[in-house]
Amino acid sequence: MRRIALLTAALTLAVASVCSPAQESNLPDIGSSAGELLSPRQQEEYGAMMLAQLRHYDYLLEDPLIDSWLDTLGTRLAAHSDRPRQPFTFFMLRERQINAFATLGGYIGVNSGLILAADREDEVAGVLSHEIAHVTQQHVLRGAERAQRDQLPILLAMLGAIVAAQAAGGNSSDDAAQAAMAGAMGLMQQRQINYTRSNESEADRLGIQTLARTGYDPEAMADFFATMQARSRSNGANYWGESPDWLMTHPVTITRITEAKDRAERIRRENGTSEVCVRDPEGPDQCSKESAPRPQLPSDGTINPLLPPNLAASLAPAISDVGTGRFDYARERLRVLSANTASDAIREYERMGDAGKQTDAQRYGLAFARMRANQPAAAAAEFEKLLQRHPGDQWLTLALAEAESRSGKAASADARFESLLRQTPHNRAVILTYADVLAERNTIEAGKRAQAILRPLMGGAGQDAVFQRVFARACEIAGDPVRAGEAYAEAAYLNGRPEQALVQLNTLKRRPDLDYYARARIEARIAAITPTVLELKRQGIRDEDLRRQ
């Protein structure tokens, strides 16, 4: 396991070297070879490969409701960035360290710990806007250019030292490998410190603009900076020790916080928004934002495309629903999903204090933890109470249906699921949750119903590992081994196992009962995956499990 961890860390270090922001000159940009280093397609392929490897090592936290919340938030922000046509992929990691990062291809990862540390959605939006700016300003791509030029020798030296140490065997080999990695990391981190300040300033400036355009509080970025700095100080952490990981790659200083606040205030003044504080003799001062009247918008909510871009951007927040309205519930769901066990999550809620003083979102989180701890009846009772307080809430209805199914009330659960399907027939979270519940029943009838409700998602599920897993299981219990085999192979590929996927597809191809269409699909996927496997073999990379067989 330690050898795997070392190699994983080496890969992560290589990724970090590519993702580390490179300094941008204060002079006007008169051209860079960064765009020639990797084409947009190559950047996308790199991002997808990294995502598959993170999934393979179980770093990703893939949950349909969390995915929907994060994607909605990120997509809204990206649409109001300075490059709204840039494609982005937002994903969650289960780590509780406070961190977020951007890498090639517009892939942006967020640790669960960052969400748990935020007080409101605006702060999460501030971090995402910052990372989006790193992508749109090509800081990541310029970092890759610098990594290729300067850091590859460091990586090669580190990997060579690790290989030599491993060849020696014994505990000393692990110690030597870790020492080699520590030395290389020290060199890289020092280079990164020297080359981040101008990029960080630019990402702050553009990120704050994106926040304001989307309708979020432009001061939220500075607020989160202050929270991170206070947390770092209270922990007595040194810079490279116990500080939140985000601070290691995004150094926060008093100057930076002040500049972020100043930028936010300037944007408020430009948009005709000010903050008014009223002194309350019996309590703390109450502050609220007062806005100048906005121009009247058309009744259909559209913005005239002939308007100047700056005016159109200022009108956009007026017609958008600011915030997803799901942050509190998403944070509590993540608290449960990122805990080591459901029992650990329950104990975490118990440490919060009196259950009677918990918010509705915290009550939802505790009930969700109990459902995952195999207490579905108790969970269902709590979800039902919450649903009475919030009639029609989709997350609560979905949770209650899931809990009812697992407590033996299949008819009631299915009625709720079917009602949700009628209301939102293409909702990924509803479909995948329902299909997963049906698959748990392990009957042909349930499998066929799961297949039927999953089919509307098939057209856009080529890169959806969760869908492929659920669809494979549904097909398997429905008695459709060919479709199950195809989906299991796709799941293996998306989990960073292309060689396993190829073996599974070649085995499937030998079935005598394949029809023309199934054979054509399988042969097409074999043709698409084979070059990837051959390239990996050329580099000496083989699937660990297949090599042991």
C-alpha cells in the first residue's frame, strides 16, 4: 500500500507541477507559446485522464444531488466569466482538507472540506470564480509550459530516486523514496511561491467581477480569505504544515484581503450598490445592501443582444435566481458522505449539541446519516417531518422515498419516485437514485423498470461513470448480459482502467448471441480504446490486476 501511495503521490506531484500557476508579466501580452504546447483537445484529454485516475484511487465523491448542485453553481459562474464559451467540468473530492484547484481542459476540483468550512454559498462561489479565472486567463496552460521547461528534470530525478529506493527493498526504501519526494516537492514549492503573486491577483480581480455579474456578494471572496487566515492562525499552523491546503497554493495576506475588499467595494459603487449599517442599541449593528433602481427589464426576462456588453452584464443578475438555494442541504449531505463511516457522521452531529437547536438542513444530514447506517425507518420518520415543513422539496422527497424503500414500504416509495419522474422526467439525480433503489431489489421486474427510466439519459452519459455503473447493474438483473457487459466496460474505462475495459469488450465480442447492432457498438468501442491501451503499454504501464493474473 505504501508503494501505491508513493506512486500516487508522484503522479499528483506531476499534476500539481502542471497546474501550478506561472507568473504573468505586468507587460501587455504580446504572445505566448502556451497555446501551442497543448491543443484544446489535448487539454480536454488530459483533464479526463486525471479525473479517471482520481476516480480509480477513490478520491472522487460522486453523488447525483451534490453533482447537480456543484455543476449548477459552477456553470452559472462560468457563464458570467470573461470567457463564457470555455467548457468546464466541476467535480467534488471526498477529502476534508480545505482545497480547490483548476487543471487543464477546464477541470475544477473542490474538496468537501472547503464546502464544510464555508458559511454561505457566496464564499464557495468566490473560490470557484477564482479557479475559473485561472483557466480563462490560461494560467494553468502557462504553468504547463513552465513545467515542461523547468520541472520535468526535477520530476525525473525524483522518480529515478524512488525507483532506486524501491529496488533496495525494506522499510529504508520507503524512507528514501519519501526523502526523494520531499526534496523534489521543496524545490517545486519554492518555484511556485516565486511565480504566483501576479496570477493570484489577476484571478482575484476577475473572480470578484464574475461574482458580481452572477449576482453573488462580491465581498464573499475576501470573507473566505479572512476565514482561512483565521483558521490557520488558530491552529498554530506553519505555512507548509497544518494550514488548509488551499493556502499552500493560494497564499493569503492582509494586503490580499484588503485588496479584495477594495475591489468588491468599487464594484458595488459602480453598480450603484452600497452597504448601510443601522445601529441597534439592544444588539449588533444590522447591515444591508441598498441598490440603485435597475432599468426596467422586458416582461419575458430577455436582454436585448444589441446592448453594450457592460450594460448587459449589469442587467444579468436582475433576471437570474441568485444562489442555488441548496447550499445548506448540500453542505450537510457532504458532511455525511465525506465522513469515514455513517456512524462517524452521526457522532459528529451529536457533538454539535442539542438536536432541538439544529437547523432543518442539519436535521436532514442526521437523518441521511441514519439511513446510511441502516436505520431507514428512523430516517424516514425525520424526513417526513421535514417534508411537512417544506412541502414539495425535491431533496427531502427523494430522501424519504429512498428511506421508505429500504424500510420495506416499496409501494409508497415507488409512488413518490414516479411522481418526481413525472415532474422532472430527465432529472439525473431522481433517475439514478430511483434506479439504484430498484437495483437493490434484485428482481427482473425491478431491473427492467430501472432500464426504462435510465434510457433517457443514455445519449449524454458517455462520460458518466455513475450512470454506467447503475445501468450495468440494472441490465444484469433484467437479464440483458450484453448491455450489462458494455456498461461495465465503460465503467472500467471511466475508472482509469482502459486495459480492463478492452479485455471485457473483447470477451463480450466472442458471444455467439450478439446481433448486428450490438457487435457494431462493441467493435467501435474496441477501436476507440485500443490506441490508449497501446500507448500505455508503450510507456511500460500495465493494469495492476491484469498483470497479476
